[in-house]
Amino acid sequence: MFKWVWRRVRVAPRRRKASAAGKRDYELHKESARALVHARLEFFNRHYNFEYKKVFIKNTSTRWGSCSSHKNLNFSYKIYKLPPELADYLIVHELCHLGQMNHGPDFWKLVGETIPDYEHLNRQLKKYPLSS
């Protein structure tokens, strides 16, 4: 006899379409965000000397930044809205993923080399919503 087995099916969340105002804001500020990110990457990478390939500035709604296994760095254009110390923390955080592709103790040691108060800044960053 056949027995039905119910399984939970994971459904991808619906993507929200960016508003016209959001698209305008992105177009207006992505190049200033790119300039900020490149300048700070150059500054901090003098210490780390990591090799990265491309830097992307995106209109994201869930992540401030990411690092791919292909050594590409991705940042939300909204980084330009952050206070300078939070933008620096975010940039160093993603840069250090080039050395450690995880959030283990060795990763945090790398971050702490140039951002000693990273724990405080990490908590502060969570108070800044990306979706606004």
C-alpha cells in the first residue's frame, strides 16, 4: 500500500522590487560608495596585503557586504550612509575574509589587527537597517 510522506518544501522568498526612489538613490550614490570603498581598501590592504579581484557596489537589501570564493568583494552602496568607523569595520571585515573564509577565531584576530574595537562596531552595525 502507498503511504503519503509530507515534506516541507523550502520556497525561495519573493524578491522585492526596488522602488523608483531606491533605484534613483542607488544611481546617485553608487560611484561615491565605490570611491570610498576603493580608497579604504587600499589603505587597509597596505597592512594585510591580500589579493582580491573585483569590487562590486550593489543595491542590496539583506547584506552590507560579502566576499566570494573567487576573491571578489561586494558592498552595498548604502555604505556611504554609515559613520566612517562603521564603514571601515565593514570594509576590513570583508577584506579579512580573503585570509579566512569563516568567522572563526583566526578571522577575528585578523580583523582585530586594524580594528581593535570590532566587537563594539559589529553590534553598532546591526542597528543600521539596510532596507531603509
